[in-house]
Amino acid sequence: MRFSPELHGRSSSRTPVQKGSEFTAAFNLYEARLVGWWARHGITLLRLSLGLIFFWFGVQKFFPGMSSAEGLATHTISVLTFGLVPAQASLPLLATWECAIGLGLLSGRFLRVTVLLLLLQMAGTFLPLIFFPEETFKVFPLVPNLEGQYIIKNLVLISGALVVGATSRGGALIADPKAARSAERMQAVHARFRRRFHREP
């Protein structure tokens, strides 16, 4: 019998195309598992991160001189209340508000109320950019100083709160694209039902 190197090579080794396709399949499987883990736990980690930030920064405001945002916060509240609320009262009030938001996020309870309190508080944090541009910008309105950057980064906190709030009624983040499209269609059907009949489907 005649020995054929070509046949022997095909039976004992994989071609580069086969190796590449196997690597791609393994990578896609690993990526799907990783993204699935993000989808399962990302909202929880986001909620806990937001809660930690609000509670941590809120506690600091109970101790005068500890918070870097203390001056701007009390000055803003004074302007909003036409000087009726002094710093001695406004700072503990703000600290309590932020700690309540933090505890709500950390515990996961009363999330809809918590997110509403957060959005109201965040709206107030942007007022110094309008009221005190000389204190929040190096070059208004394009180059914020450190205090201005501290305020503008709150856009990320607001976006995170909206994501958490979107799942406060039991919703979830779906990583699988096919499952997500099916869920979106069902969600649209439910939304039309609510608009038409003014009740839950």
C-alpha cells in the first residue's frame, strides 16, 4: 500500500481555517458568558456604587469643613431660599437628604422615591454653574475649574440613576440580542395597552 503524506496530514492536523474558527467560537462563547454576567449583576453594582457615593458624601456634610462641596452647596441653598435658610441649617438638611438617597440605593427599597429624590437633588447641584460662574469656570462656559468639573460629572450619576430607576418595577437588563428584541416587542404591546385602556395588561 502506498503512503500518502497529504492524506496523513489531513487526518492528523487541523487546517488554519479550522483552528481560527474554533478560536472564534471559543472567544464568542466566553464573551457571551462575560456579557451575560454583566447583564445579571451590572444594575445591582451600579445601584450599590451610586448608593455608596451618596451616603459617603452625605455623611461628610454632617461635619462642617469636611466636604469640598460645602461652600457652593450652602451658598446655592441660601440664594434659592432668599437667605431664609442659613448654612447651619441647610448643610445638615442636605446631608440628611443625600444619606437617605444613599441608604435607599444601598438597600434597594423604595427605589422609585429614592430616584426621584436623587433627581431633585441633582437638579440643584447644577445651579452653581448658573448662579456662580466665576466660582465654577476658568473660562465660561467652556473651561470649568475643579468645582465645575465636580458638578458636571453629576451627569454620569443622573444617567446611572435613570438606568436603576428603569428597573425599579422588576425589569432587567437583557444581554441576548434575540431575547432583547422579543422583550422590546412585548414591552411595546404592553405600553400600547396601558395608553389605550389605562390599566396594567
